Amino acid sequence: MLNSQKKPQTRVEFALDYITKEIAQGNLRAGDKLPNEKDLAEQLGISRTPIREAMKTLAVAGLIDIRHGHGSYVREEKGAPALPLNLFQLYLQDSTPEMLMELRDIFDRNCSELAAQRRTDEDLARMRECIDRLKALTEQPDASLDDMLKADLDFHRAIYEATGNKLIMTVAEFVLNMVAPWVRKSLDVSGRVRAVDLHEQIYDAILKQEIGPQNRMSVDANMQHFMQSLDQE
């Protein structure tokens, strides 16, 4: 059952809320440098640790660029950060991890079917490479969990790209980045070999251009895998 109860705001969320409002209100514009961690911590009355975590989250969400040795800047790409900022503020205000997973489920179900209908040989090759990379990493005892996470996320990005819909790719990329911590946890907790098997099932459905129940069964299995990782928190 979905737990929609809103949790008290953490210090990281407090910092995120402050920075996103500064961007939304135009106090920080595209290309502007953000105050450093020390100054922000003093201004907000919190330690530097939640500021640092907030910066990492904003970078993942595509709102800022962290340039090591130079500071953090509001991203300058054309059209950014309006769309991700609006989505990110909604995410901060009312969402829970379970809600985000449900949103991802909607995207994955439909994107998988669109990809099955529209995929090219190049799309299939990208998906295959991601699975092979993830499988090779699972066979290495000392493989980096971050490398496995990248291979996992790259596979789903390849599916979004195979839809041929740039709007889907933009929004889905945001959702994918937001669920990345739980994808990482599922790789660590629920078994890496299982993750490879689930990706193989999705790939096979897209390869065979299956739509409807056959395609959705593979996506549903993948979703269940992630929900189980949430339950183990």
C-alpha cells in the first residue's frame, strides 16, 4: 500500500528548498555561481554536510554543474533549468519514494512498448552493450557499485532514446535520476544477478517487438524488484 504521509523536512531538504527557490525567483540565473558550502551553511544555520548533499542532489537533477576546484553553477543549457526545476520543486514538496517509483512505473511501461515498436538496430546494440557491461561487473567481486549503477541507468536511457520522443527523454531522465539512489540500493540488497536477468527480459520483449501483457510482465517484474528494496530500508 502506498504511504503518502509527508515526512518532516530534513536539513538536506531545507537546503534544497532554499536553493531551488533562489533559482525560481531569479536570484540565481543560468551561469551564476552559487555561494560556497561555508557561506551557505552559515546563512542557513546548518552544517556543511547537508549543503554538500543538497549540491550533489541538484547536480543529479540537472539543475547545477559542480566544477571541482571552481565551485557550483546554475546549468546553462538552453531551456534549462525551467522544466527540471518545476519537477524538482514538486518532488521536494509532496512526494515520497513510493510515489516516485509509481511515476517511474508509468514511464517504463509505456516507454518499453514504444521502444518495442520504434527501436532500431542501433538502439538494440546500445541496450545489449549496457546489459553485457552490467553482467561483466556482477562477475567481478570487487566491482564498483557506482559502475553497476551507471550500466543499469544507461540501459533505461537507451530505452527512452528508442522511443524517439525528446520530451519523454527529458522527463524520464529526470525521474530516472531521482530514483537512482534506490536503483543503487536494489543492486546492493536484492542481488546483482537478478538485475541482469530482469534487464534481459525487458530487452527480449523489445527485441521481439512485443506489446501489451507480454511486454508489461517484464517491466512489472523489474518494478517489484525495486519496491522490495524500498521495503528493506
